[in-house]
Amino acid sequence: MGRADSKTLRARKARRADNHRLQLAVEAYNFEQGKPKNERQSLRSVAQQYQVNHNTLRNHHAGGVKMSAFNALKQKMLYTEEQQLVGFVLGCADRGFPMNHTQIAIFANELLEARLGPDFDPVGKNWTDRFVERHHDKLQSHWSKCLDSKRARAVNPDIVKHWFELVKEHIPDKNIKPHNIYGMDESGFPPSNQGRERVIGRRGARTSYKQGGADRENVTAIVTICADGTALTPTIIFKGKNFMKKWGNNNIADAS
């Protein structure tokens, strides 16, 4: 009996996944119809992307769905509005202020209100998920990582280029050996998890850095690593009036 229940459950999950892909495919194809003809994806291309039968997709697009399901799949925003929102999301992410789903929904509703007036129907709870899916070629979900505002402003092409020019001048050109090269870095760890969340940024980017102030208490780890692969023991710095011996217990890294 347990095995039969398991098979039934798996079949139910598979049907639910198939229906979800079909809904996304119908919504994506509806969205394509709002584009200029020379920019539209074909029905077969959309069906292949979402792994659904193209005939099934054609039937559902032509009216083979219940009215309630059709209403749920209708596009709330115009093609031009979604393109504007995509550009805004990417611009925010590139400037170090990536948006989360709640923020995207707020701006989407502002666009709808600007066109439809104060009695507009706001986007639903899962609308931003489908929005990111529709624009998967440009948008991707990332974990944000805090980056101090001063450091964010210091990272620009001219400074990075100058840094590599200095490295070339002092290391390869002077034949400095790897065992004589040490790199030191510090990492700050807030006492509680601050600022890390799911945000939307440019597809292909590994991390979305989120700018913020540095005026908060941190536990700092200073790690020194040699270019030949060896490392010195790390140093841990945190706020405290007196040193307690138990802080050195279970000190696997032999940190000071």
C-alpha cells in the first residue's frame, strides 16, 4: 500500500509540474504576441523552451483553457512596460542596489497605476516569479552580498587597470618568487545575518553586491596566505573589554 501511495504521489507531482510548465508556456507565448513581429519567438520555440507539446500549447493559446485559468494567465503589463521594468531592474543591480521581489512588485504596480489610474488591479503574489521567468535571458536570481559604499565607489575600470599595471611593475618585471609574496585580507562578519537576501540581477553574474554603510559592529578575520599555497594562522578581532581564556577553546585554526 505504501508503494502504491508513493507512485500516486509521484504521478500527482509530475502532473502538477507539467501543468505549471504549460501555464508558463502559455503566458510566455501570450507575451511574445505583444512584441514586434520580427522579434517574436515562434510557438514551437516557446514549446521547446518549456518542454511542452507544441500542439497542446497551440490549443491552450487558442482557447483550450478554462476562463478562470485564462484570466490568471493574461498579461497585466504591456510589452513596453515590462521592457522598461527589466531595464530598471538591471540598472539598479549594476549600480549596486539590486531589487528583491517585493521591490520589483512595487515598481510594477507604479507602472500599472500610471497607465490605469488609482483603481488598477495590482500584480499578484507570484507575478514577479513569472516576470523573472519570462525574461530569463536577461534576469537571474542571486544571493546579495553586502559591499561597503566606499568600497563600491572605489571599484571602477580605471582603478582596476592601474592596480594590474602596478602588479606587473613590481612582480613579473622584477622576478619576485611566489614564496616571497603574501596576500592579506580581512572579512567582516556581522553578529547577525544582515542584508543577505534573494535579489534579481543580470543573468550570468555570480553575486549581486548590495551597497550599505560600514557603521555596524563586526567580528573581523584577518587571513594571510602565501602565493605558494601556504598560509599563516589567522587573527580574529572582536569587541570585548577583557580577554577570556575560553575564547581559545576548540581553536582548530590556531587563530590568535
